[in-house]
Amino acid sequence: MENKNNIEFIDKIISLAWSDKISFEHIYSKMGVQESEVIKIMRKELKSNSFKNWRKRVNGRKSKHRKLNEIKND
């Protein structure tokens, strides 16, 4: 049972991380996982090219970083 819950937890984090509209701060508040841990999970669970494509998409994207979004809107 614990293994199934762990798989569901990781699947949820991956789903949230792939979403363009959900920030890392939201993932932390909802799931309790820091941005660095999300990156480690994505690196471990995704194929190499998928991970690289995801990193390109989220790197510097203001919607993934609430603080960057707040700075740009001021």
C-alpha cells in the first residue's frame, strides 16, 4: 500500500511540475516539496530528453516562479 501511495505522490508532483500555470511555490504549499526536490524527482522519473525539454520550459519562466512573477508585475 505504501508503494502505491508513493507512486501516486510522485505522479502528482510530476503532473503539477509539467503544468505551466502552477508555480514551484504552489507545489511546495500543496505537496511540501521544494523546487530542488521537484527537479530531482523529475530528473529521476523522466526520460533524459523529456527532462531536458521540461527544464528548458521552466527555466526562468515567470509563471513557475511566483517571486519572478511579482517582480515583473511591479
